[in-house]
Amino acid sequence: MNAFEIRGGRSLKGEITAQGAKNEALQVLCAALLTDQPVTFTNVPDILDVNTLIEVLGDMGVTVTRRSAHAVTLQATDVNESFFTDPLFKKKSAKLRGAVMLAGPMLARYKKAHIPQPGGDKIGRRRLDTHIRGFEKLGVRFDYDNEESLFTLDGSEMQGATILLGEPSVTGTANIIMAAVLTQGVTTIYNAACEPYVQQLCHMLNRMGAKISGIASNMLIVEGVEKLNGCEHRMLADMIEVGSFIGLAAMTQSEITIKNADVAHLGVIPETFQHLGIGLSIQGDDIHVPAQEQYRIQKFIDGSILTVYDHPWPGFTPDLLSIILVTATQAKGTVLVHQKMFESRLFFVDKLIEMGAQIVLCDPHRAVVIGLDRQVPLRGITMTSPDIRAGVALLIAALSAKGKSTIHNINQIDRGYERIDERLNALGADIRRVE
């Protein structure tokens, strides 16, 4: 099954529980390589990217015990260090950018590692410089095999160091933290990413016996220890899925309650959707979005047009700009969406324009959305999902559109959203998987 067939125009109603965080899972699962003791994870998202990473860990020799679809225990007693040169690793890692996160723990524990050419979304350049330069500061030497597209890292002379990151990369910060926790000396990481998922990784490592201070700030201090132990770790709710459901409710005039949203870790996400005029209320750890006839985009205090742009935490996450953009198409008012980080992430708007949305794509990074205020419904079309987030944005558009839409290449959506069709159908949607 490689396509969704959607009949739109239905209002949804009910409760939906946010899945575990994909971006956190890709970090903390790799951290199990730092100890020979069992590490148990709960609230694990049952999605393609995470399951592929767990498969790769199993192929490396990690003992994988699936306690349920959302709970897994990993024990890295005997890791096959030569697996990284196996064609199977190259094949699987080509589909998964998270494979780069294996390097930090392998360097820390085994003093050698390999990094393949990154896989995952085709949304523009996603450089490895932050990872490699950070490792170099720790004393790692590297060689790049152009024919195999593979970095080989030698960490036999690793020592704690002071590292100033060129960018607050989330995966780069996490990778360097994992490399430093078992490295002799003190490592200071300045301009570190401080996203909740990096915080979660640090708290988990401290429970395992690491010594990390400065958590939630942009300066982390890591005192190397000799050994880490096992632990239990619960993953946060996926903030991107939470934001997607808020946008979906507004677009389809639906009343939805998002359960177990880990609201304390959402930052400015709820407020940003409120700037689009979406009424929502926080009830404990749940978010209630009422059905709305109309939502009006706010303006800045001086009366100028609202701009929503991505920024390192605690700013707005780039992964939700696609959702903001599609949600604005049926709002009343105008908004400028500025995607600073990736130069190809707005190219899906041509499909929204074909559906009837009023969008001006200014350049690869900026789009002006003129809301239709529900005066003209979007119309169903056939389209293809280019990446995870654009795929769900197109799904939201299709659910609000008049008539039938077909979305191809839905494995991109399955990479990041767990059984999204089944869960939305339970609320009243009409989504079918078809060949």
C-alpha cells in the first residue's frame, strides 16, 4: 500500500493521544550503546524511522526485547564493530538520517565509528560539519571514503575539550554529548542546542551515571566518567504531532482533544497557533481545540503582517512551518511564512495552489499565504508526499478539501506518524490505503 485516498470535507470529533517523540527516540535509542546493561524505553513511537533504527541496532548485535509496540529494552553487551562496513548497514542507513547518531556512543565506548551519507528527508542540505568538527575538538581523526560515501572516525586519542559549535544543531549537540560522557576530562559545549529532546537525553544519561550540567541552557558541561549503567526512560509526546493535530482541527472545523501532550515541553507552539486565530485551551496535560467557523490571523502590534519563522529552541520549530502554512490557507488574513533552515521545504506549496490556495512563493525560503476565510473550499487532487512534514500538511489539506484526493509516496508520512490513517478515521475521517 503506497497511497492514501482521502474524501475530504468532514468535521472530526473526539480524543487523540499524541505518539512518542520521533526526534527524541532517534537520539536516546542510540545512547543504549553507551552501556552493557539493559536500557528500557517506553512511549516509543511505532513508526518506520524508529523501527528501522531498532533493526539496525539489532543487526549490530544489540539484544532487542520488544515488550509491546511502544516499549523496548536494548542491551548492547556484544556489539559487532565491523557491521558499519557491511552493505546491509549502508542500505538501511541510506533511508535514515538518525543513523548518524550511532557515531557518538560508538566513539565513546569503542573509540571508533563510521558515519554514512545521511538519509531521510530531501529538504535541502543537511551538513555533518557540526558533528565532525565537534568530534575533532575531542581529538578524533577522520577519513572520508568518497567512493563509499563513508566517514571513518578514530577516537583513540579522545580527551575533554572546549567546543564552540558553529550552529546549535540538535543532532550535532546530542552526538557530541554522547561522545563526551565516557571521555576523560571535562568537555564544555557552547552554543549547544537546548531543545526538550536534548534535555531528555541529558537527564537520561545522568540517570545512567553521567555528569552533565547546564541542562536546558546553551552551555553544557560534561565530566567524563568511566562507566554508565542501565536505566528506564519515557519519551515525551511528539510536539510535531501535537501541532499537526491543532492545525488539522482548525482546517476541518473539528473539535479535538489532544491527550497527554506534555504541554510543559511545547514552548511557543500553542501560542504560535493562537496567533493564527485558533482558539485552544490547555486542560492539565491535554489540549482542547473547539470547532471554529472562522479563525482570523493576528497582526503585529504596529499593524504589519504577521511573520512566522523557524528559530532554534525556544523559538518555533522548523518542522511545524509546513503545518502553519497549510492551516493559514483557510484563515482570514495574511501571513508570511519564512523557512530559514532548509531551502527545499516550501516546494510542496505548488500542490496547495493547485488545490485552490492563494499562496505566493517568494523564493525557496518564503511564502505569503492569503487566507481564503472558507469562502472557497480547497479541491481534491492527486499529489505526492515529498517529505514527512509536507506529507502531513498535504493530508490536512486533503481532509479539508471538497472531493477526493490521492497522496502517493505515503511511506514518507509513515516514517514520522504512527498509523495516522487509523487514528484519524477513528475521529470521523475517510482515509483509505490503496495501491
